[in-house]
Amino acid sequence: MDLLSYNRRAWDKAVERGSEWTIPVGPEVIAAARAGVWQIVLTPEKPIPRNWFPPDLHGVDVLCLASGGGQQGPVLAAAGATVTVFDNSPRQLARDQMVAEREGLALTTVQGDMADLSALDNGSFDLIVHPVSNVFVPAVRPVWREAYRVLRPGGALLAGFNNPALYIFDMQLADEGVLQVRHTLPYSDLTSLTPAERQRYIDDLQPIEFSHTLEDQIGGQLDAGFVLAGFYEDSWTDVELAKYMPIFIATRAVKPNW
């Protein structure tokens, strides 16, 4: 399978289906951001703390990494940042372009693989906003290395990701409210499912997902050179496991000046 192409088509299809992560922000959100009143998320429910951002976004170069959909990027642009949105899905990027045109925002979009930012120069950004999305790549450490490369010294990576415990359970039963341990970790839609289950995912053009160990998610950031400077957990009321534990993690990692 050409995973990059497949997940590109799957997320284009998600736009057509109206996934909540593909719905652009409205004019009222942009107007508020222009007035200095704004918030965005890395995980489903909890807003990113404002002290994770520079006090003033004017003149700040921001990369919204695998963050298409017309949500985070336009808000940050309206708040004053110089924003580049990088995503694998053309239709997700079109959402950002639509909001930018509607609201008169300056915003750049780039299509590509989050694990390969070769289209972007070393030290191009002051801030990276990376909402939950590395679940769609089989290896996460290349994402952290590339993020480190394109950040300036002193810049920060704000990242959201799944707690891998989410994937230990039978997904279909969990959707029915039953938590039954089934999978060993790390999980992969390509290897953890039966051939028939995997084919149903593919026939329905659902994005292929992978879990990653905390050693790769957090340890991988540290190994790339980052210093961990912030951490929180989040939930999602739509998911059965969230009744018992937080199922998302967000980190703020800084590229040192030394």
C-alpha cells in the first residue's frame, strides 16, 4: 500500500463526509482572534494554555503541521502570526485557503508528508502547532527530527497525540461501549486487524492509523534535541475509554538556544 496516497484520499473523503476536524472556523471566530480573543486545540477538548504561546503573535512564524481543515491556521493568522499550513490532504488545505480568502488573511499552504519537510528550510519557524495527527504515520521519530530542523533556536513544538492505551481494546466493541482487551501494542491497522476487518476499513476509505509508544512520542522528542517544557492530558467524551482515564497527551517542547 502507498500509505501516504491512501491516507490523502481518506482525508479528502473525510472532508466530503463532514468530519468535525474538517469544519472551518466561522467569521465570528476570526473577528474575535483579530481582537485578541482566541484559543485553539491540540487534542479534542482542552484548549492549549495561552502561556505556551509568545505573548504577541505579530511577527511570529508559525508552522501548522499536519493541521489542515481551516481551524488552527486561520485563527493564528488572524491573531497576527505569519502562518504556513502543511498537510497531506489537498481538500483539508483548501479549507484553510477558503477561510483565508473569505477573511482577507495572509496564509500559505503546502501539501506534503509530515515526516518529510524538505520543502521547508532549516530554522524557518518560531512555533510549530501539531494537533493529533501522527497517528496516521507508521513512524513518529522522523516527524520530531524534521520539526526540530525547521525550528529556530528557542522555538517551540506544541504537539498532541493519543495515549497508546486507547489501541489495546477491540475498536468495534469499544464503539458499542464494551472495553475488551484485544491488541498488543504498538497497534497498526495494517497488521493488528484481520484481513477482512482491514478490507472493510479500506473499502470505506477510512484513514489507516498506528499507535506509537510513549518512548517514541515523548522520548523521541527528547532524542531529537528538544527540552520538554509543558505537558497536559485531555479526554474526549465520545470515546468509551475516556470514562476511565485521559486518552490524549499534549506537550510543549523547546529547541534550546545552546
